[in-house]
Amino acid sequence: MADRSTPGRQAAGRGATGKLIRGIAAALGAMLAATLLAACATAVRGTGDLGVVVERAAGRLQIVETTGMTRLATVDGLGDLSHASVVFSRDARYAYVFGRDGGLTRVDLLTARITRRVLQAGNSIGGAISQDGRLVAAQNYAPGGIRLFDAQTLEPLADLPAIGNDGRRAKVVGLADLPGRRFAASLFESGEIWIIDASDPRHPQVTRLPAGSEPYDGLVTPDGRWYLAGLFGEDGLALVDLWQTPPQARRILSGYGRGDTPLPVYKMPHLRGWAMAQGMAWLPAIGRHEVLVADPARGWQQTARVALAGQPVFVMARPDGRQVWVNFAFPHNDTVQVIDTATREVVRTLRPCRGVLHMEFTPKGEALWLSCRDDNRVEVYDTASLARIATLPADNPSGIFFTARAQRFGM
Amino acid sequence: MADRSTPGRQAAGRGATGKLIRGIAAALGAMLAATLLAACATAVRGTGDLGVVVERAAGRLQIVETTGMTRLATVDGLGDLSHASVVFSRDARYAYVFGRDGGLTRVDLLTARITRRVLQAGNSIGGAISQDGRLVAAQNYAPGGIRLFDAQTLEPLADLPAIGNDGRRAKVVGLADLPGRRFAASLFESGEIWIIDASDPRHPQVTRLPAGSEPYDGLVTPDGRWYLAGLFGEDGLALVDLWQTPPQARRILSGYGRGDTPLPVYKMPHLRGWAMAQGMAWLPAIGRHEVLVADPARGWQQTARVALAGQPVFVMARPDGRQVWVNFAFPHNDTVQVIDTATREVVRTLRPCRGVLHMEFTPKGEALWLSCRDDNRVEVYDTASLARIATLPADNPSGIFFTARAQRFGM
């Protein structure tokens, strides 16, 4: 007893066992720490240069970064992503993905995990996020309408069935966020533009404007002042000056070209892609091999047309407005053209790959990313040299969306 | 031996000791994990809604976020921050702080730590970051010149002494980033504008343009096309169309107001604050109680003047261009005025506090933050209601800078 209880022996005993325990604990601790730090290091990063690439067939997102031009992670389980679109939280951490099947999913770009997911409609065509980042709005084909959600929780706040003046439910297109916690949208069948004030998000107020026949998409200009809707049922566009009180829709560019001899339309242009550059609007002409240039300062009159290689789909201005890039409908969907907005001439015709579906500029426009659906890759171009500078593998990629959209209207 | 070596006893022995070891290891591991996770959780966040407030007297930065309108952390040890300015890395994680004492410091906004710091000059007046985010440029008073640094390491890459055509070294002002890895800057004493092509950052190429007498500050328009320098030595401004080949500086707004009866100038306006809204430039008139409105589409002619409460210092457009906010030189530096750009009228005169030094809009403009130097606080306004919605304590705050600047030219 005495022997075993002497402080010296105890200390020695503790010393031996303790050493072992401490050694093992230290080893375990180190392993744990390393694992945690690795996970932590992955997630600790700025989000200003992040983005997502939609892999439509796989129902998957790639998370990418535009500084090193690499893929960081993938996120599965997003449902039907054909025609999917994406908006971002104001801290640029979360992507809200609007799936064609009505799925609305909030993805954490830092941990590459789904944090919330709701099935909010049967057939959805995109969405928007409010100026203050607190509300997410979805535009639905079926049931036709607009639904508002809390951006944090995806709790439903309001449901606006798109019932037009004809008393019937319409498909909703062209939803865009406006300054002042408002949204604008268009109703296809009833030919209306709605301005939605969501100051009280559980009781949004709607101003209904007659717009024209079959608005098929819409956009808001980067300054949030003008809302434009393309009309499929007639030859022209509907325009709303959102600074006017009360706002009214008027017709512009009537007879701009579908007129006498309309060409078959292979793919509807996407108006979200309409570009503002050097104070002018660069608009894809439906069915024609042209971009129209219109001047907002002169009543939106047409000031020029630029002849192109095919029917334009996306017409996108480089952030500095010096270039406009255009992709095309089938059978010219292997082609991309670059217009110099100073000379209004095509300065380069690229044939990057088969099935160019979408394009996205880096925030300050030094590079452009484009998706090659049928060649299963994404390509990156230097917009100064027009040379390809990177290629990333992707499974049937469609939309490409960068987080800088969080800080711009109508994106 | 046999007893002690039976598998059963060994297992039991391992069971007892092992339990203890595992218990201790688990406890240590849990502590370690908790500590790491806490540190990690702090640092794992989006950076799109971050910003910094300069506490000039304390040589300290506050790191703030604009979603909840709170202070997240402070960073000390930044030297002399009077007249300090800040640019951001393209991933919106790092702030580059240009101190008056020539200190250039790279601060990690996520960990609130200084990651690099160099003393690069004796007297510095700000800087810029290249379009691709790879180069940081500092503009120095003494020794007069521009220095280029690797944005990652702050390794010096090039030193451009500002030696004008008169053979003497000038102070550099109005440094701004341009599309295509270029910068523009002005030389005060020699009256030159320099366009710097940093494609090869160790051997930048300089184009020198005679600009006029004593350019005291400069800016580039948000589209990167126009560079303007205010002239202190004569009544007008110098303008460069950067799309022109070769570029030339010409005089605009000659005789705009300093003319016949110049008022004493209490504080030079900051041209970085010049605002583009609705296609017009809103310019502080030196020494006069006015903002000038000029139209780039009509040769930069003056189209209007708006009378104000004092000598304007910063004239800043809300991102949608519907409002312009103005602060003033002493003795009107307790006042801020809001102009409606549609009617060109002052719609509100605020008296927030003593010593309003700087203002910054949130990325989509729903709020404006302003610094109250002499009242030791920062105030936040809702730009729709014009009501104050938050107040944050701050020690002699001056500049306020949000990370959205990373994605804009001239910021």
C-alpha cells in the first residue's frame, strides 16, 4: 500500500498512463483538428468570385470560382433543371435555384449543401429577389401566378394567382426586381404587366397595366427605371416608365421587323439578356437575323440594326458596354458573335462548340463564360484578346450565373 | 503469462484503459472541435454584404455587414488613416487599405487579421485595383508617383516616378482602374493625365496627355469610357474619351462657375464621388453652392445647375440613379441634401450630425451609410423613406467602403 501510494510512484504511474493517454488524445485531436480545419478552410473564402453552372440533365449544380477558373464542388438533388434560373442572396453566399418542376432550392455555396427546398408550383419559369434581399419571388406557368417567400426560411408569404382582366389564369413571364421592394412581371394570355409592391410581403399590392398581345418575356433596365416586355402576338414591345405616376404601358418599336414576312421562330429570344450599352438598348429581333439598337433618350426610337449570323437568343453587354456578345437559335447554335458597340459592327465570329446555350460575364467583364450543352463543357474567353483561356468539363451545361448578380437589378 | 495473454483478459484490460483514454480523448477532442468550429463559424460567411468603416484617429478599421447593420470586428495597427481609402479583392474577401503615411495593408475581412503590410511611400493618397484583380496600384504624393504591387503578396512589381514634361516630380491624384488592365491618373504640378497599360506589370507602358492646369482629382465613369479630371488652376475640367485611338484630353465646362467671383474653397470636392445618373454627370462645382449637370451625349455640355446648402464635397448617385446625395464642406458639414434626379430638385435636407465626412450606398441602394466624425457614430438611412434606421458607434469615422466596389470600375 505504502509503496503504491507514495506520491513518487503515483506520479510515475500517472506519468506513464498519462503519457499514453495524452499521446493518443493528441493524435486523435490532431486528426480531428486537421479534418475540421480542412473542412473549415474549404468553407472560409470570399464569395465575390463564385458562381454556378446548371447541369440540366443531371439536376445538378456545379459551384465554380472565376479567379482561378475552377470547379469547387457539385450539388445534386435539384430536380428538373431544364430552363432553370438562379438568383443570389445579398451576402452572395446562397443561390436560389428555380427548377422547371416548381422546385425552389436554397443552396449554400460555401458548404455545397442544400439548406432549404420547397416544391412551390407544378411548372415554374424562374424568379427574382427583392432589392433588400429579404423576399424571393417565383413566377409560375402552372398554376399561373407569382409566389413570395421569406429568403431565409423559404416560408411562403403570399400567393398571387395571375388572373387577368379576362377572368382567366395566365402564365407569368418576365419577373424582375425593382427598386423599393417591388417586382414587375407579365401575363402571357391576358396581355398585362403587373407592378407588385411587396412592402408588406403578406399583403402585396398589384397595379395592373394593359400591355399588348402575348408578352412572352420582360426585363428591367440596370437602373431599375424601364420595364420592357416583348410581344409575341404583335409587332412591337411594351414599355413602362416606372418613374411615372401612375405608371402606364405604351407601345414602342412597332413594326420593327416581324411585320410583313415573319421568319419561322426557332427559339424565343430571352429578354433578360437584353443589353444596355452606351445608353442604348440592344434588342434581339424575333425571328430575324438582327439586333436592333434603340435610344431611350429619344423615345426608344430605333437608331440602328446590326446584321447577324442567325436568330439571336441572348444579347449581352460586357459590363463596360464596349462589346455585345450574341448567341443564336438552331441551326446557328454553334456560333457566337461579338459586336463593337462603338462601330456597331461584328468584330469577331466564334464557333466555340455545339449548342451554345448561355453566356455570363465576370463582374468587371475581363472574361466571358459560355456553356456548350452538346459538347459537355464550359469555355472561358478573354474579352480583350477574344482567345479561349480555360475549358471546364460539365454535363450538358445550360445556365451560368455569377454572384455579382446579387448586386444588380433585374438579375 | 498465460493469464495475462488470454485474448479475453487483454480485451478486458484494453476495455478499461481504452475507455479512460477514449473518454479523455473525446473530451479533449470535443473541446478542440468546439473551439475550431466557433472560429470556423465566425469566418464562414458570404462576403457580398461586408464593408469597412475607417476610424481615422485610432488607425483602426471596423468590419461591418449591411444585412443586419452590425459591426463584426475591428482591426488595429493600420497606421495613419487620415484620408485613407480602400479597394477590395475580386473575391470580396480582402480589403486593401491605403494610409496617408504610405502604408498599404491587406486585411482579411473574414478572420479580421492583417495578412500583409508594406510601407510603400512617405505620403500616399489612395489606390486602385486592376480589372482582373491581380494588381494593386498606389498613388503617392511623396515621392510623387505610382507603384504597382502583386495583389496576393504585395510584392512590388513596378515603380513609375511621376516626372512630368517639365522634368520635375509631381504629386499623383485621381488614380482609377480601367477596362483591360489599365489605369488612369493625373499629375498635379505638371498638368498631365497618364494612361498606364499594365498588361506586363513589370514593364507598364505610359501614354502622357497634356490636361490643363493643376488637375486635383479624377474619376472614371462606371462604364470605363470617360476619364475626367477637375482643374484647380483654371475654370473647367479635362476629359479623355478612352475609346478614342489615340486618346486625347480636351477641355469641357470651361467657365462653369469658378469664373468671375470665385468663393473661398473650404474643402476640395472629391471627384471619385462624382455621380452618373440617368445618363447625366452630376458634378460638384468648386467653391460654389451648386451641383452641375452635364450631358455626355451632347459633348458634356452643362444642362442644369441645382442650388445647394453649401459647398458640395461628395455627390453620390444611388445605384438606380433616381437620387443624388450630397454632403458639404465646413460650415455646412452637418448637412446632407437629397436631390431627385427626375425633377432636379432637392427633396430633403437632413442634419444628421456634426462632421459628415463620407457616404456609401448599399449595393442595390436601399440604404445609405454616412459617417459622423465629430459625433463618433455611423448612421444608416432608408433611401425610400429617408428615415434613419440604424446607428453604430464609431471612433471618429471617415471613409465607409462596401465590398460591392470590387465589381465596379473606378471604385
